[in-house]
Amino acid sequence: MVVKLDIYKLNIFFDSNKVIKDLTLQVEANEILGIIGPSNSGKTSFLKTLNRLNELYRNCSTTGLIKLDGKSIFSDINIQMLRKQIGIVFALPLPLPLTIFDNVAYGPRMHGIKNKAKLSEAVERSLRSAAIWDEVKDRLNDPAFRLSGGQQQRLCIARTLAVEPEVILYDEPCSGLDPISTQKVEDAMRQLRSNYTQILVTNNVKQAARVSDRTAFFLMGELVEIGNTGDLFTSPKDKRTEEYITGRFG
């Protein structure tokens, strides 16, 4: 096992409210780690801490360690570089008010790539990896808002991929999508497994079961259980996990 992210005794506070409590876990390279749990379990707060987005909130503070490839994300990695290495896709697709092409090219341009041929190569590669190239290759100069919701979400995945991250975080990426669009996003995630480490926060336990290699169950800021997805869903070790995935609480 190659450890990509190593989290040790992580605590996340908003003012005096501790939303993540002594979290210790390791995320393996090239796995899809699903994170499930009821609302207010700290799932999104954990996700946003991994690329330090929580630092945008003045009342948020953390203790503990998070290492990416053995380096502390707080002291050893520049925050701009960290957010290039760890990208995030949010619940609602948020395309920029630009063309499809310029949405994907935005990140590479911000990182200094100006050559048209290199930008075109990055755009096509990213759209292919996000499983949307065939649907938009003849529409690259159209405004991104003309895409369907599912296409916009895959465009946002492509935009994340364009800066060549190592880890992709998903915060409820399919919460507003229909089943067909959800399937296409999940297919894209599976295709990305060979090259990227992915962490999926979802309230849809069936989605976690379909997509994740391992699944972690969070409850009230604590990691209750983590294990291979098949094992966790068929024979959970903790009664609270069983009650949650069978719909008896949460």
C-alpha cells in the first residue's frame, strides 16, 4: 500500500465547536475513498481542510497533522501549490461565465501556460478524462452555461484535471443530478482511478457502494469505521454503521 494522504489526530474547530475529533486515517494512492455519514458529521469540513479552503473562515482552526506524500500540507507545501495538487469539485456545478474551452483552459493559463497548442492539448486531455469530450468537441466555443447540469459537473471535473492535480475531492458531486447524469459522473470517476487519488463525500450510501474502493463512516465528527466497501456494507463491525446504511437512523 502506498499512502497518499496521512491524517493523524486531526481536530477541526469552528470557534469552540469541534467538528472533527482526533481523526486518524490514511488514504491510499489511486483509491476512491467514500465518506458517508449523517449531516453535521464533519464530512465537508474534513474535505475542505485537505486543501486548506477552511482557512477562508476566520473562526476555523485545526490541530494535528495532514501529510501529502510525506509533506505537511500546513508547513511544507505552499498553499497555491497545494490547491493545484489537491483539487475539489463541489455539489453544484459552478462553470465560469466563459466558453467551454476557456473554462478548462482557465487553470493552465493561471499557471503560466499561454501557448495555444499546449492549451488545446490540455483542454482535450482533460475533457476526455472527464468523459465529456465526445459531447462537446464541436461546441468548445459555446458558453458553458448551455450545457446540461450533468455536463456542467463533468466540465468542472475537467477544469480540475486541467491543472494536473494528484488528488481530487468531491463534495456531493451528484446531489442535484438525474440518474443518467449521475451514472456518467460515476463512470468518469472510475476512469480516473488509475491516475488519481479520489475522495468522495456523499449522502447517497448506494453511490458509495457503487464507486468506492473503501468507505469511511463519520458520525458527529468521529470516524466510526473504515474498511473495504464490500465488507463495510455487508458486515459492518459497528452497530451504528449498520443502522446508518440500512436507513434506521441518520
